[in-house]
Amino acid sequence: MRPDRRPACIAARGFSLLEVLVAFVIIALVATAIFRLFSGALGNASAAEEYSRAVLLAQSVQAEAIATALREGTQTGGTEDGRVQWTVQVSPYDTPNLNPDIQRASEFMPTRLYRVVTSIAFPAPNGGQRTVTLSTVRLGAKETPQ
């Protein structure tokens, strides 16, 4: 062995600067992709939470409207912070394709069907507005003309 040459096992030890830089670039790209995934997941979780709150509020407002005597009309309101607005609309429900004999007989009944539609408007993550609408049909007393 000549003194100016090193054995092959000593020369192969360690990493070159180029290998270290390539490793850092790969790690940076993977970390960036993972952080973007987590960021998107957090945004989706936040949007799902807002949607769930809106649905719960809609159910609550609708249950309150149904608990009272059903009267035709529209009620509106909102949350204390003003971010969420709700509307409850009660209107008569007319069944399509109803037998004329049954329709005439129902005119003499003291009750009728009402459609209750509850709409909740709340802010979307992108700055726009989202709306959730719940609808149900309930039996209530007929309004008597005064």
C-alpha cells in the first residue's frame, strides 16, 4: 500500500455535502406536504363544527316553533353575536293529488297540516354565507277567521 492512497473503507465513510443537501430537500418537501394536509384537516374540522352548530340551532328553533300553537307566519332572529340568523316560516300544507272527497271532508275538521321550514344562515370558512334548511309537517289547530 502506498502512503498517498487511503484504503477504500476509509474513503467511503460519512456523507458528502451533496447527499446531506438532497436529504434536507426531501425532508422539507415531505414536511410541507404533511403541514398542508394538517392545515386542510383543521379547516375542514372547523367547518364541520360550524355546520353542526347551525344544525343544532335549527333543530332547537324549529322545536320551539312547533311547541307553541302553530300559526301561519314568519319569525326571524339571530344569535347574540349576530353571526347566525334564523327564519321560521309556518304555512298551510296542501297535499298534492288528494282525493277530492277527502279534501272536502278535511275542510270540516278542526285541525290541519302545517309545513314548518327553518333556515339558518351562518358564515362560511371562505367568507361567504352558508344556509341549512330543515322542513317538517305538523298537525295543528285551524286558524279561525276573526
